[in-house]
Amino acid sequence: MNNGISVSKQETTVNFGRQDDRMDIYTTDQTMITKLMKLLKKSEQNGEAGYMLVREEKMNGRVVAIEVSAPKHLLSLRTPKKKRELSDEERQALAERMRKARNHDND
């Protein structure tokens, strides 16, 4: 509970309409606040109209929630990565290839 809101109550919501070009992201999750603040700063530094701060909520002088607007095309939904099971021989062959590649780069 480092931002005044217990971890179990911290949440993030993303809203957009099908025909909208932008999405709204509201979060009370401290990790997401940090990530979004970095993206806001980067957009500002690059002079882009990417991430834009809509509002900020404070409690005892600390930011506990933010709402950000961003281009909808930046949202990414991915499939889970499949864990690759390797036999001992496959693992050994991969290790050997990596050794050769590293040695080749040092030449």
C-alpha cells in the first residue's frame, strides 16, 4: 500500500469505442502509474501527440491515480508464449552454436 490504496484495490481500466482513434486508460496501480508517466514524458520530449495526461488524483500530496489518453493502435494483445521443451542433445547443440557465434563476433 505504497500509494495510499491497498494492492488488492489497485486496478487499471482501458476504454475505447470501436470507431475511436484513442483509448482512455485509468489506473490506481502504482506500477502502471510509473509506466504511464514514463510514456507521457517520452511523448512530451518527442513532441508527439501520443500519450496525454487527462487527470491526476492525489492523496496527501501523492499521485494515487491517473487517467491518460493514447492512440488506440498502441494497445497490444498477445498470445501466450509456448514454453519450448528441449532434449539434452538439443540444449547442447544450441549451447555450441552460441559459443561459435560469440567467438565469431570477437574475431
